[in-house]
Amino acid sequence: MARIAFVGLGTMGAPIARHLVAAGHDLVGYDVDPARTPAAGLDPAGSPAAAVAEAELALTSLPDPEAVREVWLGADGLATGARPGTLLVDLSTGSPALARELAATLEPTGLDVLDAPVSGGPHGARDATLTVMVGGREEPFARAHPILTAFGRHVVLVGGHGAGQTAKLCNNLVAGVTMTAVAEACAIAEREGLDAATLFELMAASTGDSRVLRTRFPLAGAAPAHPSSRRWEPLFALDLLAKDLELAVELAVAAGVEPRVAVAALAEYRRAQADGHGHLDYSAVFLNTRSAD
């Protein structure tokens, strides 16, 4: 079993860490909220550098690229505490450019680096059914694979450094755009007086079906587990989806693709954020769609 450092024990990180503990690994953790580490069943460390000092592998699950950069390269970051041969794996959703920068900076010092963003949300983290999209070299991937399968059902090496992040941003672009389309359709249906449960059943059995629709139908009462029926309790916060969609738009522009649909969707999430819905599930973009004049 491996000694693992885990940094970032929030909604996604904590259940992932618990699966690793259950698999018999020895974990030490760090989070900006000190209470999260013992709550996840991990021995606490005083900094990312201290957490990784005796570890064979480090995993990070962080909210944005700025946090990743600080945790990896900051004064008390992983790079200052890790020994040569340590494998650093970022499970966060970020930018391919940052993933390549981290690899270019740290691999010459004897560290191994993988970008490995996950998809499947808190339920996937809880049930160990996440999809893990990995970018990096084959040998570090082979080392990490047995550990990643403790919480991932689909663990795939997509390509070189940054490829995992590219795959994740492409996925979240589709999810974000799909949600805005579902929101518009439901706003029409609501104004026309259609029954929410009936519409959900019909769309889920028709060409309008999607995982977004099946987990986030925005008309309350159609499915009790959906955020719209639970005061928009977040499965994945609107603020985070907007961040990912912004990263996807930036990536598209850098690649020479004009992301017209993604830009339009991002504008809807920005409007929802301006109205104070950023902390809600991203299906709450519907609240602005239904109220549009």
C-alpha cells in the first residue's frame, strides 16, 4: 500500500480520500480548513510541503488554477517538500497550459506529474464511479493507475501533459451548454402549462435525453433527487461550472476555434451569478431563463 498526501478535502476530495483509506493506503492530508482533514479520516499536516514530505504520491483536488499553482509551486507547496521520484497528480479541473507548465517545471527536478481531472460529481466521488481523464507519460500513469481505480470507474490516459484537462473542459463545455438548452426548453414548457413530471418522462425517453437532463431537470417536482426539488442544493455549483466554461472558451480561442455556443451559454451563467445564484447548483441557471422578459 502507498503513503499518499492529499491536499484539498472539500466536496470532491473528502470522499475520494475516504476510498483511498478504505483501500488500505496510508494518507496524510492538508486543507485550508483544518477541520476537514480529521473529518475525512486523515492524519493532518501543517502545509502541502509537510504532507508530501514522506509520501510516494500526492493528490490535489482544488477549486481553480490559482489554488493549484499556489499548492504546487508556492512557498510551502508540494514542490518544496516532495522528494525526487514522488508522483504528483492533480485531480482538479484547470487549464491544459498550467498542466504543461507544472510538468515542464517539476519533471526536470526528478518529480513525476500527471493531470487527472475527474468527472461524475459528488455522487461519483461517493460511489467511486468517477471518470478520470489523465494527461502525462505512460510510466507515471501505470504507477498511478491502481490508486486512481480506488475511486474511478473509468481511468483513461488521454495523451500527454494537459490532455486530461483538455478532455475535461470539452466535457464540461457540453454539460454547461446542454443545461442552458434544457433550461430554455423548460421555461417554454412551464409558460405553456405542461406538467413537469410528464415532460421529464417524455424527454428522457426521446432525442432530448442527456445525463444533464436526467440529473438536473430544472422544473421542481419531476424528480425528488434533482436540485430543483431540493432548493437548488448544489451537486456542482454554478460558480464552478462558470469557471470551467470560461476555461473552455479560453482554450477554444487559443486553439483557433470560435466558441459561439459556449460564449452564449457562459453569458447565461454570468447573469445567474450576478443575480446571486452562484452558490446554487448550476441547473439554477433556469431561474434567470424563466424570469427573462
